[in-house]
Amino acid sequence: MPVLMHLSDLHFGAHDPAVCAAVQRLAQRLGLDMAVVSGDLTQRATARQFEQAARFVQGLHARSTLVLAGNHDLPLYAWWLRWGRAYDRFAQQFGMDQEPVRQMGSFYVVGVNTTRAWRHERGSLSAAQIDHVARLLGRAPPGAWRIVASHHPLVAPDAADRAHRPHRAGEAVQRWHVAGAQMLLSGHAHHPALLEAYPGLWCSSAGTAVSHRLRHGEPNSLVVLGLEASGAVPSGQARTAARWDYDSDSGEFICVQRQALGAG
């Protein structure tokens, strides 16, 4: 079964080593085709924290990885880096491309950077970014699972999360739906949720994967997307999204929710 693991808000520097090890064990058991990390790899964007995050991502042993920067990955206290060098430390570990595109098997993932060097927390999307992602979605291979990943959530599961959406989020979701997007992956709010924004367009926001910075009373969690054989759909393959939470008693991640998303 093709498997994509989506993690967000690692916050190395405020991480739990036991939870990190549990994520890597789960990744080994599942055998990842792709790992998507949607930002906030670090707590304070230090070189050491990026090194720790890079070692963790490498330890997932995914066949392909897509990593985005979050607002915590831009220097806060080293303010002088925000003018022209805001992504330098991120790039040293994860490369210069802030909007990577990855295809691995059935998964076609377009990354979009919603962070801005002059903002501490709130995200934004430009008209050019929205157009660019729409064009990339149009180039997806036939039959691919067309996914867009961002740090900030483009759809709010409830009223409390609306302030986390980046500028132009509504316009982006509408355009990308028309362009063929089938899944939006995000983080930032530490609030795991799955909802269908438009028919056929699902939105999955991840909780914090390995950090102590838990919110909303939620445990550490991550999301696993998969395709599995199914006689219930004409294509013979069904897409699924599963939420896995960390269980402190067993020291492992367990599947707590699974949603069928339609034919693959």
C-alpha cells in the first residue's frame, strides 16, 4: 500500500525524544513512500535545532521527502537575518527551494510557502503563488493524488482557527479546487482535523508531531495517507486518511481515526 506520512510543528528545541523515536518506529513499520513536513521544524530557528530536525527527518527513511518552512523557522531573536537571509538556516539543512514539488508513485505534492519574513506569525499568499500552484496542479500525471501542502491552514475547522488562515486563503482554495486539487495538508494551529471543503477536496490539518507544545487538549499526532485495494470503488483502489496519536502508556503511536476519501 502506498503511504504518505504528514507531520507538522516538530518544534525541535521543545521536542520530546521519546515521541520522536516513536514516530520513527511507526515510519519504519509503515514503509514510507513520502514524508511531508509542513513547517515549524524548530522552536527558535537556531542552527542546532535545524540539525536536530534534519536528523529526525532522515531517520524516517522515506523514499521522498517534502519539507516546508514555518513561521518558527524564521529567526525571531536574530532579527538582522530577516532582511535577505531569513531562510538561510533552513536552507542549510533542507535546500534553497522553499516551494518544492514531489512525485512519488501515486502521490503528487505541491508545496507552497505561506510564511513571510516580515511577519512573526500570520501567513500570506500572493496572486502569483496562487496562479503558480494552479498551473502545477494542471501538470499532475493522470490518476495522481493531487495534494497541496502549506504551513498555515487554508480552511478553518472551526471559528477559533479562522485567524490562522493566511491572506487570500479563500481565493486559493477555490482556484486550486477548480485546478484539480484533492487534498490540502497544513499545520500551524496544532489542531488535528479533517474536513471536506468542496466535493472531492479534503483538508487535513495536523497536530504537533513531537513537541511539548500541545494545544486544545490534543496529544502528539500525525496523519497517514494511503491507498489500498478495494472492491467498493470502480478503480479498485481507495484513498484513506488516518490520524495517529501518541499513546504515553505504550510509548507508541496508535491509529485513532480513519476516513475513506473515495476512489484512488
